[in-house]
Amino acid sequence: MTSDQQILESPLAPKQTRLEELWQLFKQNRLAILGLIIFVFFLISAVIGVILTSGQEPVFDPAMIRLQEKLLPPLTRPNIETLQPAEIPTLGIYLFGTDDLGRDVFARMLQGAWVSLTVGFVAVGISVLVGIFMGGIAGYFGQGHLRYDQIIVSCVLITGGIFLALSETYTGIGVLIVGHAYIFFSIFSKRILAKRTLPKWFNLMHKGAISIDTIIMRTVDIMLCFPTFFLILTVVALLPASMYNIMIVIGLTSWMGTTRFVRAEFLSLREQDFVTAAKALGVGNFRIIFRHMMPNAIAPVLVSATIGIAMAILTEAGLSFLGFGVPPPHATWGNILSDGKRFIFDAPWLTFIPGIAILIVVLCFNLFGEGLRDAMNPKLREKG
Amino acid sequence: MKNLLSVQDLKVYFRAKDQVARAVDGVSFDIRPGETVCLVGESGCGKTVSALTILRLIPSPPGEIMGGRVFFNGVDLLDLDETDMQKIRGNHIAMVFQEPLTSLNPVFTIGDQIGEAITIHEQVEPEELRERCVQLLRDIGIPSPEQRLKDYPHQLSGGQRQRVMIAMALACNPDLIIADEPTTALDVTVQAQILNLMKSIQQKASMSILYITHDLGVVANIADRVNVMYAGVIVEMGDTYQIFQNPRHPYTQGLLASLPGRSRRGRRLHSIPGAVPNPAFKPPGCPFHPRCSFAIETCKTRFPEMCKHGEGHLSRCPVLD
């Protein structure tokens, strides 16, 4: 053993974790660094913003109306004589001016930053979760087939559910019982049926009808066919207006890209030796998918998520601009822009400030995402 | 002695569009507790498929177990459902793979991976888990194991990675380790270290090893008994001495003659003419007959039975009987 140890104390590979290596590569891309800095700045100001603009007596009150102070350009001092003490802005100056109701645009921008941030992150979080789940299933179990009887039973169960929803209670329960009876039967009948010769139709029912991969990936194709923005508009018009509905709707209409990425990664990862090795250790399927394979497949997902956040912020701003977004008293960058467009010649700052904020944030997310992609992709690395 | 593992007439076929590749076509062998059995053969003769089938890791489709039984401690593994099979894997039968470079997950530290091998099958406190991981690394001869636990696979050398793989296989004290060419990707000095390591572990823990290799030098070093495989069937089995001193199948003889030896220096190396048949188009009769210099007319039509040559020494060649 001692001789073995001497041999093994030979020089080792340089001590550098993957994260350090990634940072080394990322650092070289100046635009991406700029993106990261603005991203962090945006993050901090959004978090500070929500703290300072919410509560009973916020430091910056975005809803404070001062009609005598309306449409003041940026960096004007308030006219202290006409204002109540409570109405004087905390900074003693209207940093971004005031809007048509005399509200402080700076406070409204701070409040809107938090909306943009949460909509971006939560919507992308939803879409990434759904995408990883669907892509993981399609990539790992994709070769498996759903059988005819499984499809028929799920249709029966769904019909039962619809009957119940239409308050046809007895029919609904009846249909559900039929469906469950079949499931029960197929679980416990394996041993009984094993030795008998079965009728032809029964074997046909147990044949694979459609592969799981086909179902999921064709669903992705169908979802991609819809013009997303108009789909969101339709859904938002039907749902009660709230920030959470918008997050969920944006999330549920943008998971398709992630699904494709994850599936593609999984198809190649599935054949890797370490997956077989994990199976040989007795690791279960879902643990293999989510603990062993997912961290290896996360890189492209992360990149598309960063760019996805930019898209979600843009979508939310667009919805708010059209008046379908977060309901009015709450400020978002989209509805500040929308409110300001009526005064674009008298008070251009009302449109320019939120517009430029959206532009900068979306741009920095894109730059950051692309920098991340370049650093993670060894093929692009050599060219640069 | 009772067999630990008994493979009986195992058949594994792979289905492509319109052809069937009979990768394993009636393989039978036994492993007794505490012994090392080698499965020897050329690339593509079905060694790895047989090993994966024991653990039921054949991807299906396209692979399909067409027949046979695999008894492990008296239980037929092919009858178990997936949850019971997961309890066998790693816990009772562990496997060491050929490529230490790709068999470790690149995103986890080796401590995580060895730890997982334990926690999958046992409930262990975090501190005890850490101690056991350190002990395992110490057992397999990795220096300063406490620091190594935090290393990622790419920070280790090939030999060290293979040691880590062995540590993971040993984690739950299995009864049987299947080693699928564990030294093929390593250079000769490291190979010798790994072989010595496996031998010493086996003596300490009295476990059985099914060692798959194409390297007869390794076989001579490690095996108690040898099964020679050709085109999905076992053509000769016996203990190591019998196989090396008195090979009774033309294929085994050919393999042994192909070894470079010191006494034959300067002479042309022997090679078996032809190549391994495509598993989808095996010749009828004895699968080796197109390459065999002893082949007679019956070899072309009749699949040979096992002939006995001595205690436990069987060969599938009636001509050399």
C-alpha cells in the first residue's frame, strides 16, 4: 500500500472548479460583464424599490397625487409653498419629473422595476420548470409507448371529469368508476392472464400506440404554432387582471424552447456511461433524471432562461402598454409608458424614461445571456 | 459448493428494423462465493451484454431477453420487478465499468458520488457517511482521502478514477462485483495496481468477481475459472490452469497462440484468420467453423454440444475431443 501511495502522489490536474473556469472565460467578454453589472444594479434597485415604495407610509409614494405639480420635467424642485408637508418628495427633487397627475415618476419607476423583475423571474421560472419536466420525460422515457388501452382509459377519465364539472353527477361518477375499474383490473390481472391465450382485440389494446416523445414534442410544435402574444392577450382578457395571472400565462406559453433543449441534451446524456453506472448502483429513474442528468443539461437552459427573462419583461411591458397588464393604480414600466404617450410632445420624459429603462434591462439580459452561452460553449470558445 | 450466481441458457437479442442480432445466444455459467470468474472473448462477442443482462440494464427496446434464467442466491433476477431489482443493484451486485473517464458524473464531487452509493441502500447519519467514504477511499489506496472527497472527477487521474469506481462498487459490501474490462483504458502499470487492489479486496471481503476482459494476461493473473466466449456462446470453460495448459477448443488455442511470447521472438505473430461474424448473420452449425482449421463437414451443419474433458473442463468442439 505504501508504494501505491507514493506512486499516486504524482502531480494532479490544476485545482480549478468548473465555476472558476467559467468565470475566467466570461470575464473576457466586456459586453457581458457590462450586462452583468447592469443586471445586478437592476436587481438591487428593484429590491430596494419594493421596500421603499410599499407599506402604509412609503419612503417614495408612487400613488401620491399632486395636481398642482403635474408634468414637471426631470430634476425640477417641487414648489414647497403649495404642497402639504406630507406631499413633498423624499429626495426634495423630482428626479424623473412628474406625470399628468403630479405623481413622482421616480417612485413609479422603482415600483415598476419590482413588477418587471418578478414577472421576468417567476414567468421564466414557471417556463423552465415545465420545460425541464417535459423535456426530461421526453428525452429519458421518450422511447416508451402509450398503449391503446391507456389512451382510451385516460379519455374515459377526462370525460367523467367533464360530466362532473357540468354537474351531471351520476353520469360522471359512473364513467369514472368504469375507468378506475379498468385500471384496477389491469394491475391485478397480470398473473391471472399470463398463462391464458388471449383474444386478438385484447392483444391489440396492449400494443403501443404512440410514443411519449411524439406526444410531448408534437405538443411543443403545436404550441409554437400559436402567435404567443395574441394567445396571451386572449387568455388575459378572459382572466381577472392581476400580476400573478400574467406571470403564469407568460410562463405557460414559453416553455417550448426549454423543452427542446432539455430533450436534446437528455438524448445524448442518456447514452453516457455514468447514467448506466448510476443505474447499476440501484438509483431510481426519477433520481437519475433530476439529480444525475439535469445538472449536466442545465447550461443551455440557463442561457435560454436569461434571454427568456428579457422576453418576459418585454411581453409584460407590452401587455401593460395595451392595458391588459397589471391593473392601473399599480405602476409598471409598461403602463407608465402607456400613460405618457398622450403627452409625448409636452412631456417626452414620461415615455422616454420607462422606454429606455426597458431597453437597457432587456439589452443587458441579452448580453449577459449571450456571454454566458459563449463561455459555456466550448465550440464558440475557440473562435473567440 | 452452492452457486452464488447461476446463469442458465441466457439469450439476449437485439432487434433492428428487419434483422435480429443474437448478441447472447445460450450462455450458461456459474459463480461460486468468493471466486473470480473471467469471461474472455473478442470485441462484440456478447461479454458486456451478458454482464448487463445480469443486472437487467439492457436498453429495451432494442434489446430483449429472449430466454434463460439468472439465479442469484436462488432468486431468478429475470422475474423480479423493477423496484426489487433496484434493491439488488449496487447492494448485492455492483458493477465497475470500462471507462473511468465517463463513468463518473462530471458535475459532482467524488465524495457525493460515493456517498450516494451508500445512501441509496442504507440510512446513514451524515457524519458516519463521511467517515465511511473516507474509509473506502483509504481502502482503495487513495492518499489524503479527506481532501480528495471534495475533488471533481476531472481532477483525478485515470487510475484514481477507476479506484473511485471500485470504491463506489464496494460501498454496500456487495456479494458479487461485475468488472467490465476495468483496466482496458488504463496503462500497464496502473493496470497491475488495480488488479492487485481487486485481488486484495476480494480476499478481505470474500466477495465474488465476474471479470470481463479480452486480455489473457489479466486472466492468467486474476482468474480462478475461465469462460471463453465466441459469437454469443461459451465455447470453452474450465479452471485457469486447464484453459492455459490444455485448451481444447480451436478458438481458445488460437487466442493463446496469438499472444506475443518471449520464446517466439522475431517470428511472425499468429493470428486467427477472418473476423467475428456479424451477430445478425451467424453461420449455421458451429459459429467458429469458417475460421477453424480443424473444421469438418458436420461443423457446418450441426451446433456442437459441450464435451467434457476433465473435472469442470468443458469445450464445445467434438473434433478435438
